[in-house]
Amino acid sequence: MTRHTRIALPALIATALLALTTSARAGDRLTVVELFTSQGCSSCPPADTFLGELSQRQDILALSMHVDYWDYIGWKDPFALPANSERQRTYAHHFGLRYVYTPQMVVQGQRQATGSDRDRVLNSISALADEPTLDLSGHRAADDPGVMVVDLPESPGTDAVVLAVGFDNAHETRIKRGENRDRTLRYHNVVRAVTEVGTWDGHATRLRLSLGDVAPQTDACAVLVQSRRSGRILGAVRMNLGG
């Protein structure tokens, strides 16, 4: 069954930078699709499979956001993060929902649907595909391969938060208890860390991010720039870390 529970992002520091080597080019537009899911939810596996399909598209950044509020019903999800649950509650506020639920997909921070509703999700992706986004680029610092650099272009009037998201390409879990007992489930682009690394006022900026802090031992890192007023994702860039 679809799960519901009833139901506001801080800032660190943006820093300037040195010489760079390019890893993720500006102009590679990404539509961000976030799936809020749980291994304790029997209705989630079809949505998890669908997200895996979306993760194969080069124009989509698909992120599996495991929440922790169903851990009490018999199975503790090893990928669940309180930050994911809080992020979903923030979306509920933006969408005017009185609850959060699984599985839920959020497209570009602007539209939401049940995660297994393929037609509605695909229509949302298509509808938002031509909306303007920031032209972001991601880099490794030439002096330190453990540092990721993100260039933020000039964007007057912007009031945004910058998030770093560390994620693994895939995980497979044998569920031993709960609603999915005795099932082996596969997950894609599993988020392992969400860090708010700064706020941004629209001035051209370079950010220096320590991958050991924002994406520890993960396969990839994404940086999202998100409106603080509306929740709309203004731009995104991802970088594979060799995992």
C-alpha cells in the first residue's frame, strides 16, 4: 500500500578556488527526479525499478532518497537518512500536502506523483524539459583530486541553497523482515549523504567542496542549486568519482 505520515534547508560557506580540470561540462542539462522510498514499503519496489530505468537516461539525474519513518514496522532500511525524510517534508510544505508518503517522485522540485505512476512522471519530465536552468559545470581541483569545484554563473535575483549529494550507483538487499520479507531488491543511485554547502545570491561564484566531507566513499556526487522560496531546482551537475 502507499504509505503516508503527517508532517521546513541551513547554510555553511561558499569558498573561492584555484586551477581546475573539467569533469562535468556546462550545458549538460539535467532534470532531477527524486524518489522517496523505503525498504519497509510493499508498494515501493515498482517505483524503485522505474527509477532504475530513469537512471539510464543521460538527461536525468535520478536519485533514490530512502526515508527512515517506516523503519519501525519491522525492517530498518540501511540506506534511510533523516535528511531525506526532512527533505520530503519540505517538499510537502511546498506542494501544500498535509502528509508525506512512499513511493513519491518529485521532478525538478516542481511536480510530484506516486512513484509507480509512470505516465504522470514521464509527462512531468517532458513538461519541464524546456524550462530554463542554470548552466553549471563541475570540476576537480588541479591541486587536489579530493576537491570538487562547481562554477555558478551570474543569475541576478536568485535566492538559492546549494546541496551536495553523495550517491552509489547500485545496491542490492535481501529483505529479511517486514512487508518485503524474503525479497531481494535492487536500488539505483542510492543517496548516502546530503550536505547543505552554502546559500547563493546569484553572483558568479566558484565553490570548493571536499569530497571526503560531502560524498564520503560514494560512487558519485551531484550538486543541486535549489530555490529557497519555491523548492524549484534551478540547476544540477553530477560527477562520477570512480566507484
